[in-house]
Amino acid sequence: MSVSPFLHAESSSDSPSTQSVTTIRVGCELDRSSEAEVLRELLPRVQSGAVVLDLSRVDWMDAAGIAALITLYCQATQFGHSFSIISPSAHVLELLHIVGLDKILIGSPQAA
């Protein structure tokens, strides 16, 4: 039996004019070995609504993980939805800062 590395919780918006946001806690490494599964699981979610990824449990990320985050962000914005990251682990935060994505991806889900 396999267990999905994605735990998600729906959260409603406070007003009818604000879109609801799905918060997804990622519980796997974001690397070449998980890139296909991450995209398979998360692309439909970012295409259908606003998504916030909680990366507090991601201890390792490589270039493939960064590419997956960029793909998710681009797809979300193409479909008119917000996408952001909250609670990145120290490693993830460092990598996002090095490549200049921290200011784009980390923050309020409404800012995307």
C-alpha cells in the first residue's frame, strides 16, 4: 500500500468575492525522483483553484524540484489562480533565495 506524500486541507474564503484556497502539505523530497508524481498530483489542483504549498516537511530539493515549483506557479497564473509557498524548510528557503524565487513564491496566496 502506498501513502500519498500530499496531505491537503480545504480552506474556505471569508467572503463570496474571494476565491477559496487549498493548502497542501508536501511530505516528500522535491527532486528528480518525485518530480513526475508532484506534477501529476498538483497540476490539476493549481489549474482548478488557488493553492498554497506548505513545504515545512521538505528536507531536500534539487533543480528538478525548483522546476516543478516554477511549472506549478506558471500553470496557476495561466489559469488565473494564485499559488504560493508557506513555511519552507531552511534548505528550501536557501535554494529559493539563491535562485531569486523567494520573493515570487513565498508569501500571501493572494499576491501571486
